[in-house]
Amino acid sequence: MLALMLVAATTSWLCPLVTAQPLCRTRTLRTGKVFPVKEKIQGDRLYFSSGKTHLIKHPCNKNLALYLGRQIFLTKDNFESSLIPFSIPSSMQVGTPEVTSAHFAGSVLLLVVNQKVYVYDYEANFWTASTGIEHPVSHVSGDNCCYSGNSFCMISQANIYFSDSRGYRFQKYAQERRAELVGTLGGIFSFHSLSQVGLLLVDQQMAMFSYSDHPLNRSFGLPFDYDRTLDILIAPGQKGILIFWFQKNLLVSRNSGQLVESVQVREGQRILYNSILKANITIHSVTANENELAVLTRENNLYYGSLGIQSSSLIKFADQNIWSQEAVLMFTDVGMLEILTPLPDMIFPAFDFQKCLLNIQALLMDPQLQAGICKVELLQGEFENKMYTIDMNSQLELTALMIPRPGTLPVPLVMVSNPHSLGLQAVIYEDGYTYNGDTKHRLNISLKQQHHWGRADPNFTSSIKRPTISTITLDIANKEISCVDLKPLTALISVGCDLEKKIVIQNELSACHHGVLDPVALQDNYSYIIEREAYDPNFQGQQAEEDLEVYYPYEKLGCPLLAYYDTPWKPVVELWREGKFQEVVEAEYVLLEMNGLFTYTYSLTAGTAGCSAQPQNWTTITEMAGDTAFFSWDRENYMSCHDPDYHEPLRWPDVPYQILGGPTENKVVFDQRNGIYIFFISIVDPSYSYCHLETTFSVYVYGAFPLSIFPPITIVLLTVATLLSVWLAYMIPQLLHMEQGLEVSGFWARLYQRCRSSCACLWGRC
């Protein structure tokens, strides 16, 4: 009996301790405060106009964040030290220092203060006002990405301003689309994963997204319920995940607003509410990382959930006194959540910060939450948190390893955030066993442009001419909420220029190899003369006024190629990547002699090349780009004369066709001139690579005899006269020994005597 009483007493003593178990471990940060200092805030103290509190974290720098509340704080050490409230210099003359929106853009912070946009360079501690905005601004948003500095502004009159200079200068954007807007503009967002802009349109209590670029610009996203106090959070990771919330509801979209769905509330495996709206709670703060979601309510409740592939849901932790008006949530790492609250100091102007740290994995161990056991022991891939580039006609291969718990059937799923641009194919197979006997599963993922898979409707794919961005994510579709440490594997895929690529001109038959030129002489400040009749410094094919001396850059060009003047010629262009040969380039390209030499032409004309439209040439490109842009012909401004969408009429079919490679056998034909040519080459085919593949190389043309200084008719007359003289010198002596020759000689002798007598009389000797 005594033993039972002791057990009962012990149990009753322990139960209050269990129920009083704190939800988080609290600590207060108070640094840099030793002696009281009457330090004043420099400038006008900023404050957040909304009654809510927000925390904006830098997408790249995890220690950089902006706290928005009744006080505003900018931290560079993740709030690990006391801070003076954020202020703007009085010289900016902002008037009312009310902040309505803020956004990080690279190394600067953009703030909307009193309906104007200001830029704060936090590295240089420098303030400036943005230019180009003519109307009052209410919101600023932009790319939530480390690789971009674009920013966008929305104003109340539905005028949109765009900046590609990190917010220093703005210009009006998409004014022609204003007639298409249905309802009021409720926000503007740049989705880096889709490489386009999304406009949030509001009509009464419904909202939908409209998009800037093909193919999403052909229709609106599905409408969803909207409240005018709606806040939008772009989850990090560039997966296209948007979180919409206001005080009574919480919505999530996994495809940049095309589809928006409610967040469920669960208890174990049972769904309590299909939406937060039915749970009758008041949301105070929302935060998210690439995989997790947390909500703090005014009812002192903390909800936690995952941004799952199939659906998003939340579970409620135990009720505790954790809410305050200034409290805000933030994730510091995977499964590590903090409740941050600024604390004023009666002596110092700097605020302290109270941090309440929650270990989500430990909290989920509570059996009352019925979180279940994670079905996957290991999910890893070498591509995690890396960036890859897929150029045109290229393919990327990625691999991942998954080890499930025995007796479970997890379903791995691979997704891309921009399926209009990036296509994939995944294959999973068993790949041996672990030391414990668990089966290993290997996943092979093939990625390339959706345009080249050939499996999607052409209207579904993005334009192949412009580069895009997407992410690839590998996650478990039926993953339990307890899989906190099993975060998705994500990589950033740039469908664009591969900077490791370059073109090289094949030089197996060089002039030095055949002894035509001496490599030692070429390296010794070698120079050569271009005659004024052969070049034009303005690249218009007109003779220059004086000869040109050119110093040969041997360090850059090496020994020139060798070409015979009387044989049509074109270079062999090779594609190299990371020092390795890839292929011989068969795409279209153009050449231009860099010193203005025009003593060459092309073997084909516009007509013989089969052009259906007037082809471009260097003259038209120069006129279009400006007189100073002589080498501006590239993939971005090239239009093929064989393209049915190019409607320039073929007016001059006899002009030289200046494009080499591609479907034609066009070649260069040199004039009768020996010498060095230095060519600029540019790949202009827009379907070969997103890179501007350009280089320079040299050619030595040989075998041409010097041109004569006499006209051809003069040479013919001199030749005829010479042959006639030789003939006469032979025939006249022969004729003199014949009868007719004697008569002729007698005639000339008598004529000579008469002329002699006449001349003597003239001189007075008769």
C-alpha cells in the first residue's frame, strides 16, 4: 500500500513538470552594452505601417535580415547583437518615414518610404533615391535569387515600373498590357524560376495571376479567394512556391500562382480542417524555408508543417505563452525554428533580442502528435545545392541514392519549377544492398530543353531563343511530417550560355609549317603593309587614302592558316569545352576582315543560295546597330533568309551571300592578292548555342601572281608588233634575192637617187 502511494505521489509530481515542459529554449541577446551612452538615432526613425510584423531574409546571406514592425532593424549577424532602430538620413527628406514594403536586391536594400523608393547600400552605408518613377509607389518586389538584381515596383494607379540596375533606375514596364488587366492590380512579382513577371489581379474577393511571357501569357491562373490584407511570401529555393496569407487563412501555390490551394490542419493522419479558415485562428506571423512552414497565431499556438509535393498540411504544438505583438518567426536551419522578439532597454537606445529556439525534430518525438516514423533512411545526390548549365542541344545527367526503411514503399518524385523550358526523364532501379541488408535504389535523371524532347505540344514550350531558369527538386511524395532532416534535393538549372564553351579554328596547314612564313620573324614585332586600294577603315568597300601598316599580334593569333587564292575556301570551326574537343561546328557563321580588307567575296549569291528573302549583310547590320558597331552581328539580331517568318522581299538576288555554314556550301573567294587576312568570326545561328561564340584568326593567302602595270590591250598590241617585226626581219632578205625583189630594190635605188638630186638643188649645188 505504501508503495502504491509513493508511485501515485511521484506520478502526480511529475505530471505538472511534463505539462510545463517549455516549447522552446529562451535566451536574450544583450551585446555591446558596457557603459550608458546617450547615443541618438541619426536621421528619421523608420516604422512599418502594417499592424503585423515581418521578417525579410536575404536570399544568399543567411546572416542578413530586415525586421519590420513598430521598430525596424537591419542585422548583419542574424540578430546576434543588440541593434539601434533603422533610420533614414534627414537629408533624404522623406517626410513621413512610413515603410510599406522592402526587398533585398543583391548588395542593396530597396525600401518604399512614404510612397517613394529608396536604395540603401548596406555595404557602403550609402542612401540614394531611385529615379524614373513618376507616381506614388505602394509595393516593391523582385527576384528572390542570388543570381539576379532585377526589381519591380507596383503603384496604386496600376502603373508598373521595372529596374535592371538593382533599383537605382526604373522605367515603365508593360504599359501596353494595361488594357488587358481584369480587375485591380494587387501585386507584381518576378518569378526567377520562370524568367517572367506575374501580375496579381484582384476582382472583388477573387484573385488570379496574369503572366508576361509565353506560354503562360495566353491564359490566366485559376482564381482563388482573396482578402485585401493578403501578404505573399516567396519561399526560397526558386521552386515557384508562393505562400498567401492573411489573418484568417493560409494558401499555397507550387507553380508560381497558376494553381492555389488551401493548407490543411492535421492531427496525426486525420484531417481536422481542410483549410486554416475553418480552424478559426488568427495568424500573426508566417515563415518558410525550402521544405518547411511555420505559423504563429494570436491564440498562443504554434503550427508546423511541410510544403509537400502532394499537399501542404500543419499540425499544432502544445499551447504555451509564446505570442507577443512584436514576435516574428524565422528558420535558422533545417528543423530549427526561432521566435524572435525585440526588447527595449530603459538605459540604452539599442534594442536587445529574445530568441526562443525550437528543435522541431525533438518536438515531433512527442507520441501525442502521432507524427509517425519517416519511411526513408537516406536520400542524397551530388547535385544538391549546385548550379548547372544546359546549353542548346545539350543534356545533363544527374544521379541520386535512396535507402528506404525495410517494409516501406516510399515514392520518389522529380519535379522542375519551369516545365515549359526544362524537360526531364527519370529511371529508378535497385543498386545493391547496405551492410544492414537494406536495399539501395539508384535514380538516374536526364535533363534537357523541353523543346528538344519532342514530347510536349509546341504551344507548351518556352521560346527557344531566350535563356531561362529552372530548379530541379527530388523529394518523397508520401513523406511523413517527421522527415524533418530529409530535406528535398534541389539544384538550380540555367538553360542558357555554357561559359566553358568556345570556338577554335582548325590550323593543321599553317604558313609556318610549310615554310611560307618564319615564326621567329612573326614574333619579332612583325608588320606588313596593306595597300590603300585594298582596304577601307570604314568597312564600306571604298579605297582608303593611304597605305596601312599593321603589326601582327602573334601572341594572340599564332601562325596564320594557309590558303591558295584561286581555290574557294572556308575555315573549319571546332567547338571546345573545358579544354576538350566537342564537335565540328556546322552552324551558320559570318566573317569580317578586321582591318577593312575587301579583296575577297563569296562563291554564292542570294539567288544561288536559295534565299526566299533578302539576306542580311554587314552593311545592313552596321546601319541597324550604328556606325561604331562594326562587329555586332550575332545570334540575337540574325535572321535567316531561308526562314519562312522572315518577310523581307528578295530585291537583289545577285548580291554576295555573306553567311557561311548551315545548309549552303558557300565559301570565300580571294582576289589576286597575296598577304595576311585577320578575320573576326561570329556564330549567328540562334538555334546552336545561347553563347556569343566569337573569336579571331588569321589566314595567309598565297599563289597569286603580281598584277601587271599595263592594260591588257597594250600587252596584246606590243606582242603583235614584236611578232610582226620578227617576221619582217626574216622575210625581207629572202625577197631581195628573187626577181620581184630585184625590181623592188631597183625601184628604191632610183627613188633614192632622185631624192638625193632634189636635196642637192635645195642646198644650191645644182
